[in-house]
Amino acid sequence: MSTANQRQFVDNVSGQASSCDQVQSAKALGAIKVKFFQFEYVSVLHMPNRSVRKLNARAGALGAAMLLAGCAVGPDFLHPAAPEVTGYTKEPLRTRTSSTDAPDGRSQRFVPGRDVPQEWWALFRSPALNALIKRSLENNSNLQSAIATLRAANQAVYAQEGHFLPLVQANFMPTRQLTAGPISPVLGSAANPFNLYTAQVAVSYTFDVWGLNRRTVEELQALADNQRFQVEAAYLTLAANVTVAAINEASLRGQIEATNELISINTKMLDILRRQLDTGYAKRNDVALQEAALAQVKATLPPLRKALQLQRDALSALIGVYPSQEPRETFKLADLHLPADLPVSLPSQLIEQRPDVRAAHEQLHAASAAVGVATANILPNLTIGANAGYQATALPSLLSAPNLFWQLAGDATQTVFDGGTLLHELQGAKDTYHAAAWSYRGTVIGAVQNVADALRALQNDADALKAARDFERASKISFDLARQQMQTGYANVLILLTAQQTYLQAVIQVVQARAARLTDTAALFQALGGGWWNRPAPPAEKILNVGTGQAQPVTEKDKDEGFLRGLWPFTD
């Protein structure tokens, strides 16, 4: 390699090693980074004797420092910038939603900067909902699977940290050997065949000169942190899904109740018409129309009952039980109360609160560390090894002094040619980093969009409930008047049927609008991150015995962090 090419190589690698003071020093000295023992050779060719001695001294000190401490090649992780926006909507956000006199029709107030409570679902003031979410957080299979995956990711970090220390192995090997005649005798006694007993201890250590192990640990730690936020995302999604499922159940029960009430009214009206038919005050056609109207209303019940049963099955799955073991809690809209004050975090706060954004952040961190790993793989690998032990032909005399042997060796390995494999792997790692950067940006944009959508839904669904309530009030008056006229025989049956259908539609719209406001509120809390940072303790961890199907709490042994944790340089 020519001097110009050597310097170009140093420039290329040093550009990746923003955290390596030793590498920058080597570059300043005009030395070769690949093999620091070549400093003298370069200096003799290009520098005067006085400079040679000075450079040799610096090179020796630099080599010792690199062997003991090393550096970490590759880029140091750059934290992404916060969103350049301060609001969620183009127009100023209204401070309050509209209100109406219907249940759940109160006005909701937006409070910028207010923190999100850890148990945000408790704001609905439903003991049944609180109990159901508590059971789901303890027993949900997806959440426990995510937690177990996190434990595995942490163990991968602890395992990789073990490479910071030497590898020590003990070996005992008894053999019975017969050597070929041309190479005999092997032993001084000329015995053949013979027994040979070997007991030895081997120690090897790979110097982390370029930070290969440190970057690998950094990558694994970032992946473990990614999984930690995946757990938080699963926790938040589970709580939100249970809340929405409970609201949907309450909505379906409300629609079924309204439909049954209308069926009762239609049944009474049919009885009146039949009596009027018997007395000659109604026509057979009028009775047939009312019978058809009653049958039409009854036909809407099976789909509602089906949806309710499916919703109950979904709730059972969320809390980790079978459909036949469905929860005893049931929900009605009257049992769920609309929170009055809603927090609104700034976009700069949102990126710290959303588990999916934090997970994407750690994925980006892992990709950054992977660039360092790929860079370090291009550079020399320095290893020392030693083994010592005893070797004898008789076991009783194995541990005597004449049978002692030892060996000390060093190894410096540099890939000279691999067809460009390592360079392409490095470029691939860089491209993966760029992909992770775009993915992170997309996740942030999606998070801001979720909050904006929830805020707009809250405002518009409040208006929708107000309009639905006005519709219900007017249609109820029309329906009551039509019934009164029909009972006295002064109304057309077609007018009554129209009033019935209009009133049923209005009642269903009010129920759905009430449920929509509750669902929008849950969606806002989910979009803001769910307050996981205010939780005093992590979710309960369990281990499933697949043989019995029973779950047990995770012990401290199952979460063992290893004996290196708490020791330098493994302290957080």
C-alpha cells in the first residue's frame, strides 16, 4: 500500500470515528491507523532522525493507550431534532368543545401542557372498566410475550458485555496413543503405545482497540431499549383496546335498548290498529303496513346482538381468557362518564411520550451503532492468548514440576482481500441507518397526525352529538303527535310509519354520538402516549408453564442481570 493510499485510508476511517481521540492523534502524526507498529517504518522514510525518535515515543504511547482503552470507530449517535411545529392544527385550537343537554353532552376543555395521568382510563369513573383493565394488564398474552422478549433482549446485552473480559477455559484430556513407526519414539522412554494425560488452563483476550465490542453492545442495548418501548406500546394499546371495547359494548347495549323500546311501541300501535280494524275504524292495508314496520324494526336486532356477542368475545381475549369465561363486568353508556379536562402536549413533548416514536428512536440508534460495528470489522483484530498446564504419561505424577508447560502467543489479523465484502457491508449499514432515519421521521409525523385527528374528532363529534340530540328531540315530538292522532283515528298510518322510522334513526344516532365522544377521548389519551412515564412500577411479569397452562410470577433469577452489572465499565 503506497503512502498516499495509506493516508487516504486513514482519512476515510477517521471520518467515521468521531469519538476516537487516538485515531485523530494518529491522523495528525501522519501515521498509519491499520497497524500502529508500522509507525517507525513510515517515519524513517519521511522524517529526520529527531522527528523519528519523537514519533516513535508518541507511537509507543499511542499503541499502549489503544491496547488498554481503545476507541470506538463509527459515528456517535446523533439525537434527531424535535418537530419544527408548535401546534397540531393549521388554525388555532379551540379551548372547548360544544355542549348539549344529552348525557355525555358536557363541554370538554383542552389544557395545553397538562401531563397525562398513568391510569387515564380511571377518568371515565367506571369501577368495572378499571377492574377489567387491571386484569387484562396482568393476564394478556401479547403483553407478556413482549415482556419476555424484552428479558431476552437484555440477556443478549449482558452476554455481549462478557466479551470485555478475558475468556478462561480449563481442560483435562486423557488419551491412549499408538504412533506410527517412522515418527517413533515420541516419548523419551520410547514406550509405544502409551498413555498421555494433559490438564491445562487457557486464557485468551481480544483487545477492543477499535470499539467493535463497544459498538456491538451499544447496538444490542439500543435494540433492548427498542423492545422496552415495544412493551410500553403493547401496554398502551391493550389499555386503549379494552377501553374502546367497553365503550363499543355500551353503545351496542344502548342501541339494543332503544330498538327494544321502539319494538314495544310498535307492538302497542299494532294492537290499536287491529282493534280499530275489528271496529271498522281502520283498513286492512293500514294493519299490514304496521306489521311490516314492526318486522323491519325487529330485523335490526340480530345484527346488534351478534355485534355485542363478538364484542364480548373480544373483551375475553383481551383479558386473557376464553370466550366461555367471559368477564362478569358489563357496560352501559350511563356507567361511563366523559372527562371534562383533556391534556394536550406540545409536539416537542410528544416525541418523548409516544412509545412508538421512542422505539423508532432506539432503532435509529441501533442502526448508527451498526455502522461502527461494520467499520471496526474492516480494521485489524488483536488477540493474545496463553495456556499453561501439566502433561504426563502417568496420572499420579501429573502435577509434578517437570511436567509443567506453558505458552504465550499474540495474533494480529487484518483482512487483505475479501472481494469487497466488508466494504459493501459497511455501505449497507449506512443505508440501513438512512432507512431508519426516514422511518423515524415518518413515525413522528404519524404521531402528530394521530393527535391532530383526535382533537378534530373531539370537536366535530361534540357538534354531532348536539345535532343528533336536536334531531332526536324534534323527531320525538313528531312521533308522539302521530301516535296520539292514530289512537284517536285522525292520522294517516303512513305519517305514523315515517315518524317511527325517523325517531328510531334519531335515537340510534344519539347513542352512537355519545359513544363516539367517549371513544375520541380514549383515542386522544392513546395518541399522547398514555402516561407510561408516570407509572411507578413496570408491568407485572409472568412465566407460563406450558405443561399445566398456569402462569407464575417472574423471579429475580429469571431477570438476572449478570455479575458484571454494577461494575466498571458496565455501570449505567
